[in-house]
Amino acid sequence: MESVTKEQLIECLDELGYIEPENLTFEDILVFFEKGTKSNNDRNNKLRELIIENILNNKLPKKWYSSPEWFKVAFRLKEFMKELSREPLLKVEIKAGRNFNYDFLMSFKSGDIKVEFKNGVKSIADYPEILSVSSNNFVKGVTYAEHFYDNYLGSLTNHELPTKDFYLRNIHKNVVKHPFFIHLKEVDTFKEIVDESIDDYLRHFLEFDFKAFQEKIKEQFSKKFMLWDLEKFHLESLDEEAIIPEQHLKKGRTGLVNTVVLKATTFEFHLLLRWKNHAGVLFPAWQIKYKKIK
């Protein structure tokens, strides 16, 4: 970890208030310096967001910043904010959740800036996804969930299938406490069938709604990205280029198609069709990655 001078520490402490924190402990700062595991990824990301919000809103005890870890994150945040805006920050609000497509709303005298936080990378192109939406988005005709119900779901189990209407109303949820979905999750040996169903759908059934994709991706151009690489914060945004209204299919490691590729001049969007909550069980979705063209 980089050392800091006494003068830097005093300067940073002078600008920070002293208010007892809520829902945070002194040791929580370590989540900024550990990669963690997939199982606790969601919890750790929420913790990082809470720490960022508390630091920027001056809600932490000054004495915490005598720790190298707390000081480093606070100091790097100060550098990031200077790059984000020349104006003093009025306040920051956490806006993460399904109703928002960004993590923070940062308010300045001249207006608000939407900021999305990504951990463990220094470039958006290094992150597995910039956006994830359910698989019934960007589709004009038959959805993947309909295709899966009609052609593949019956081969996963001998249990009686729920009605198609019930299935389609629930399949894009993270949790469904219905015996059929609980049974599928307990079995969970469907990867080959799921891979085949995705390949079949993308090759023969997908009618991609390009206009709907353009409208959704505009939201990504309007925000800034805050990227933490375990050493410092990086500021990045997407280049707003015209996307070529064509789609190309890309194969995955199994040799089966699993990705739709949309091109612009200097970058591509890769839309990976995958299941977020156990393959074949719940929540098929487009995992959208931003990739620079070399």
C-alpha cells in the first residue's frame, strides 16, 4: 500500500467531519482491498457503496482516517471528485437498485451527475458487464423464456409443468417460492440442455429489436463510471457513437452460440444470453459487455 505524508493526512482530516457512522464498522474498509468471492459479491458491493457515500457526505469519525486503508480510499475519492467536477460536492445519494441504472446521484450547484461504481477494474472494457436486463428485452417476436418453455422445460423434469402464463410471469424473478422452481433448483443439472436452447434460440428464433436496444443504451451514455482497481479510482464514460444496426452471433467456449454482437466504430456491445439464478431455473437475462475494438 502506498505511504502518505503527514501533510496529506492533516489536509484530508481537516476536510472531514465527525459523525458516528451507521451500519459500518472500522474493519469494513477492507472490502476495498480484497477481491472476495462470487457468493458475497453483492453484499461487499453494497458495503463499498455505503462507505463511499459516508466518506463523501462527511459522516465518519476523523480518527478512522488515521488508518492507512481508510485514508487511502478517502484520499483517492478526493482525487476522483476533482476530476469529476470542479465544483464542490453538495451531497451524494445511493441510487442502486432495479429502479435505477446507476449507483450514485452526485449533486453540484450546476446540476446532478449519475455515477455507476465498478470494483476491481480500471477500464469499463475490463468489466464483465455494464448492464444486465431480462431476456424479454430487445425482442420483437418469441422471447427466449417462451422458447425454453415450449421446447426444453419438459426435458428437465418429470414433474408437471406450471401453466405457461404462470411460468412467464415468474421466470424473470430472482426468487420464486413455488414447488416447481424449488425442485428445479435442487436438481440443477441442465447446463448442456440450456446451452443448446440458447444456441437454437439465437440462431433460429430471435427477432432483435434494435430501436429498443438503442433507447436503453442511451442511459449508459448519460452517466459516468467510477472504477476502483484496488489502488485508485478511475473516471470513465462511454463514447456516444452511432451503433451499426446489424447483429452478429458469437460462439462461447462450448462451440455453441450464446452472444449477440452489435458494432460501432471504436467499440462493440456483446449481449451474452445467460441465466442469472441457476441455469434453466430462474432469470434468463442479457449480460451486456462493452468491448473496445483494437
